[in-house]
Amino acid sequence: QVQLVESGGGLVQAGGSLRLSCAASGRTFSRYIMGWFRQAPGKEREFVGAINKSDGWTRYADSVKARFTISRDNAKNTVYLQMNSLKPEDTAVYYCAADPSNVLSVVPGGYTYWGQGTQVTVSS
């Protein structure tokens, strides 16, 4: 089992940047693929991106491609989401998620463990 804690959210102006972190408990972090999702008020939780266990292969939603970057540091049990060129439509609660499979799923059901979320608000 793994516990996830996100941090780094906040209020930023359009065009700005934020870096979210997700710290995982335990000593088996490298055994999990990691994903980032977001949920805006009144909307379903949507895929942002994911990273595989060790070689850094990633996939992204089209809406964030070229603006957001996911990375992980297995020595620090942490995954990051660097968000650049933020837009008001990026406003949401951002969640990190983990799963022991090898599939970088784009649906929430593909992940077993979830953090509590961190709010990101982008003002226009």
C-alpha cells in the first residue's frame, strides 16, 4: 500500500507556472506507475498525464501537452508536475495517483491509490 500527499498548489495568473509535488510513503515507490488527474467544479475527473516506473516514459492529455511535464525521483519517493503557460481552464483540484500495473491508464479506474488533492487556481 502507498499513501500519497500532494503539495504546491495555489493561485497564479494566466501565463504563470506552478510545480506540484506528490510524496509517497513506503519503500516501493519505484514499483508504481504514477498519474496526475484534475477535477474542476461540476466536471468529471480527467487525465492530465502519467509516468512509468523507471525509464521516465510519459503520456499526456492533449490539453496539456507541451505545457506540462511529469517527472519522478524514485530516490525521494516523489513525482512532480511542472505546469507552464497556465490558463484559466487549468483551474481544478489536482490529484496524483499510483498503480502497480505497467499500463499508463488515462482513466481514474486504472489507478488504485489516490492523494487528497491540491487546488490550483489560474486567474485571467
